Amino acid sequence: MHEYSIVQALLDLVGAEARKHQATGVRRVRVRVGELSGVEPELLLSAYNLVREHSVCQGADLEIHQVGARWTCPQCATDLPTGQRLQCTACGGPARLAAGDEIILEQVELEVAHV
């Protein structure tokens, strides 16, 4: 299950951000996961809940925003309807995946001590 390695990389990124901002903790982590990324959101959340216990994210919730696949024509920028042939209906050009294969750390909500 590769979700564990994804969670470890995520925790490394969040840990680096927390150190950079001298945070005392993390409250929330938000990621964007595309439907074609090969990541199962439920498995990602389960892996996160197991691995976060001994990290800066120990008390942080994980929000997962799923992104649907979106295809577009690189020649004329026409969006193609989902489930259709991967060829532009306007100019006949081949379609290109514009969204839906990403795994992106979108936001980290940090706790910072006031001095």
C-alpha cells in the first residue's frame, strides 16, 4: 500500500514547514487528490491516522479534497466532456489531461507561540 509512503512524504513536508515557521504544532493539513492519482482517499486517511501519532501532526486533522479528471485540448483550450472520446470536438486535436492526477499539499494550519 503506497499510501504510507505518500503520508511519510507529506509529514516530512509539513514538518519542514513547521520548523521553518517555528510552529509548536499543526492543527490541520489539507491535500488535493486527483481521481486518477492512484491514491485511495480512505486508505490515505487511514495511513495518516496511524503514522501521524509520533509526528508534529499528532493532533492535526487531514482534509482530503478530491479532484475529478478534466481533459482539455492543448491547441484550442476547449474542455472535453467527461466520458467522451479524447479528441477535441472543436478542432479535432488530441485531448490532454488537465487535472485529476495530482497529489498536492494545499494548506497547513500551524500553531505558533506568541512572544
